[in-house]
Amino acid sequence: MYDLILKNCNIINEDSIFESDIAIKNDRIELINPDIQAESKEVIDVEGRYVMPGLIDDQVHFREPGLTHKGDIASESFAGLAGGVTSYFEMPNVSPATTTLDNLNKKFELASQRSLSNYSFHLGATNSNIEEIKNVDINKAAGLKVFMGASTGDMLVDSIDALEDIFKYSPLNIVTHCEDTPRIRANEKSFLEKYGDNLSAKHHPYIRDAESCYLSSSLAVNLAKKHSSDLHVFHLTTEKEMSLFTSGDIDNKKITAEVCVHHLYFNNSDYERLGNQIKCNPSIKEESDRSALVDAVNSDKIDIIATDHAPHTWDEKNMKYVDAPAGLPLIQHSLQILLDFYHDGIFTLEQIVRKTSHNTATRFQIKDRGFIREGYYADIAIIDIKKPYTVDQSNILYKCGWSPFLNKTFKSSVFMTIINGNIAFKDGQVNQNLPFGSQIEFNR
């Protein structure tokens, strides 16, 4: 007997779409077959809706420990499930920072009792923790996060000697935030002198400009080539940076690229309407940059799409520009953003699945997740492609309680999310009795 059978699915998986049923037993996909006739504790007819692997978001800030007034592991993983996100990798810039193996282990312990979706964590690099990096368990940490610009505490890695050691010795995929801090500081000084109290979010893309991104990302790519490192560059934002990456299948790359949904969606004209709500690092830039990022997704220069989900309170975001923190909440709505690109004829459904699930699993060597395959964990998102969804105050699940997409109507909805064989979200309701998620395992 199965635990759950999904009937009449349109499965999007491995660059094809096909009709089939799916049978789930315990936490795994047991059978994929066009007509499953068997006993099951529950049978759901999904009525031809599209069925895809749950999204794997490889860069989120859930703010725990130490910053839980903004968000926490429970609240943000809960919101992600409503958006079809079943697994995530969380960032190290919390308090205390995840720059030691002891703090990394404590976060895993915390998540085992708090996270509603599947989890792993990036170890953070500093100018002086190379011994921690060398000794990390490669089958535990997701990757090594290197802030080559824009971070808090001692997490800005600006020593070239430290960077050389990191790229030479890291046993993990190196994942980078690339902005050139000296250039940004010079730009800040210049803009403050020119605009004073009139400095606002509309100046953000010119302070954190395209050149500051290129200087840093080109350094990262050159270091990776020099040391034959596995490098994955997070949240790229500029047309110029696309020259650093090559098109092709992710299986054949040691240097890979990522874009976030907000950099695909917004451009600098949106600051007038949204101001600090879309202040983020690296910044949202020109329409020409946004368009180049879309083209790079389509040409397979960009391999992965994620969110960099980064909640702050509404009060924090409403401070004056120089004091307002950078980052915005996105994990609940990232899939719907991408499905609007599908409706506009820009991305295919197969592309969306590849860039949000398959490629993330492949790049980070995730065990038994990221695909709809027999024997894999039953992490599944079911989308209602024709049912509109309006973001309003009542359905925003982020702890911070706001979204830059308030009152936006998306063209598609997430109908159901299944994680480890359990229905986590269905038709607008999150399962309040859901078991905790699982620690992500790796094949390394």
C-alpha cells in the first residue's frame, strides 16, 4: 500500500513534460507510471496541473540565530513551503556568524528542531579562518560563502593572501558575493558630498555600480581559474559580468553563475515606486542589465536562479536611505515571479525547473533531491498555471510581514507543496502539523 498517489499529473522533469501518476511511500517517490491502480492511504487527482520538483533555494537569510526580529528558521521555511520551496541553503552572516565549525554544528542542531523544510548551511569565510575551512566536513556544509564585498562583522574577506588560500584550499564549492568595497566607499563619499540629505534609494545602483561588481567577480573568476577551484558566483546583476561566464551544460563547468529573481524582475525605474523596499546588495541596476541577465539565463551562461531572501522589518526599511538595511523578502513568491516569465514567453517551464531544482542539485551534489525520479525524496511542487494569485496583507507569511509585491496579481498559483512525502501546503493552507524537514545529504 502506498501513502499517497497523485493522479493525472503533467510532470515537468529533465527537459520534458509528460502525463503520469506518481506513487509515494514513506518519504520517497516509489513509482512513476501513466496509470497507477493500487491501494493507497490517500489519492489526489491533480487534474492535469503541472508537477515539478520542489525548488532548492541555495541562498537565503533566515536570520537565526541573533537576528530573529526580522525572521527565523521556522517562519521563513514556512513561507517558502507556500511558494514551492522544499529545500534551502542558509547564509552565515547571523549572530554569532557561522565562521567556525562549532557555530556551524549549532545551526544544524537548531534547524533540526525548527526547520519545516529541508536544510543545509554555508560555512562563512573570514580573513583568518582558513584552518576551519580546511577541516570542514564536505558532506555536511553546503558550500563556503565568501563575502568579497558587503558584509557585517569580520566576514568581509578583503585580504588577497586570504583569498589565495581560500581558493587554493577550500574543499567545498566557493560561493561568492562579489562587489569591490573600496570603489563602493569612494562612490558613497562622492554621492554624500553631492546629495547630502537628498541621497535616496534611486542613487543605490550608482553607488554600488556595475564596475564595483565586475572588479570583484572578475577577481573571483581569475582566482578560480588559477587554482582550479569550484566557484559559484551568487546574484549577478550586470551585463558586463556576463562576459566572464560560458554557455553550456552545468555538468561541464567548474565556474558557474547565478541570478536572483528580483534582478530578473526589477530595474532602476522601480526605485521611484518602491524605494528602500528594493534596496539590496548587489543593487538592482539598469534595464539593459536586467535584459542581459534574462538573455544569459536563456543562453545557459547563468546556471541557477535563487532568491537571496533577506527579510528586514518594515520600520527598518522605512529609515532614511543611508540607514536602511539592504535585502528583501522573496522566498514565498519566487516561483510565481518565474511563472510570469513563462506566461510572457520568456522562459519555458522546463528551463524554470532546471534552473531552480535540477542544476542546484547537480552543482552542489545533493543526494536524492532536485528531480522527480523513482527512489528520490518526494519533494514536489504542484502549480496551477491558470489560476491568478494576488499578494495581500492576509497571505504574506514572512515574519517581517511585508512584500514588495503587495497587491501584485501573479498569473499562476502554487496549488500544493509536498516535502518528504508529506503535504505541506495545499490550496492556500499550510499544514500546521507538518514534521520538521530533513538535513540535506550530499554525494561528495
